[in-house]
Amino acid sequence: MRHTGAFESLTATLKIAVATLRAAEIPFVLGGSLAAWARGGPEPQNDLDLMVKPQDAEAALKTLTDAGMRPERPPEEWLFKAWHGDVMIDLIFHPSGLDMTDEVFERADMISVLAVATPVMAIDDVMATKLMALNEHSLDYTSLLAIARAIREQIDWPALQARTRSSPYAQAFFTLAERLEIASVPSRSAATPAPGSRVRVISNGG
């Protein structure tokens, strides 16, 4: 399978970053669209997210800087950036809707990403961070729907909807997913059914 030049640059940078952080024994997981791609999702072009614990963020940035990458400290207080040529790594330590705890790292899977063993964030965690990042100024469902369509059988739809219930923008996504026959999702949390309501059968297969 042929890849675009942008994707090849992205994965080349990923290999370097993974090897560098692993050698420094800094815990991390691959997140974002590349994590979804590693599980069968669509090929991203400019999304390289490495997730670390807040207490490890400074060390991770220094490690990548010592490896020759250019550091950047944006005004946002939830990430650092590291540049490898024209490729940008988002070094995220406070993702939307998720605390980077030991449990997040325990849910990750070790996956061979282009022959490099890489800890990859659980897909429900990936989707939750993406959904909780939606707001009225950043409201693009295109990549989310593409990911959901490609790997819908791997997503725990009721659990994902329940954990993102506080966001109206996230809940709109579930309406789209259901109307597009990507997945069936409950109208209410399965844990708190309406009195007298009938149980719906949820199908992950669409």
C-alpha cells in the first residue's frame, strides 16, 4: 500500500520519538488519529499526538529536544510541541475529557506500528478526547465519522456516549453516527434508563 509523503514523514518522526522516549524510560502512549490508524482507521496526514502524564511532560520535551527536535511552548496549558523538521509532535498531558492516569496507560495496547512496538491508547479513550475537544469554534465531524466508520466494531458505543454526555457537541456526533448507520446508540445512559422504558438492543456493527 502506497502512502503519501506527508504520512511517511509523520511515521518517520513517530519512529524516532518512540525510540527516544523509550530509551529515556518516559511513559507515553500514542493518541489521536494515528492511534486510530494503528487499529485500522483512516490514514492521517498531520496528526501526531503523544500522550504523557503531567509530571513527565517537561522530561519528555527535554528528551525530544536533546534528540535534535525543536521545542515549542504554546500558550495553551495542556500540551507542548516538538518539531522534527516540518513535522510537529503534540506532546499532550491534559487532553480534553481525560486525566492521564495509570489506568489510561494500563488500557493501552502494545501494537506494532510499522514494525515498531508502540503503546497505543485505547480507542474509546482516543474517541473521548476527540469528542470532548469539540466546541463551537472547532466543530469538524469529518475525521471523527471516518474513524468511527472504519473501526466501529471496536468502539463501546454506550460507554463512550455516557462518558461524553456533558458535551452537546459530542452528543450531536452520536446522532450523526446513528442516522448514518455507523452505529446504534442509546438515547439515555444504559445505567440510568427511564422508568418503564424498554431496553434497546445495541449493535456495534451498524
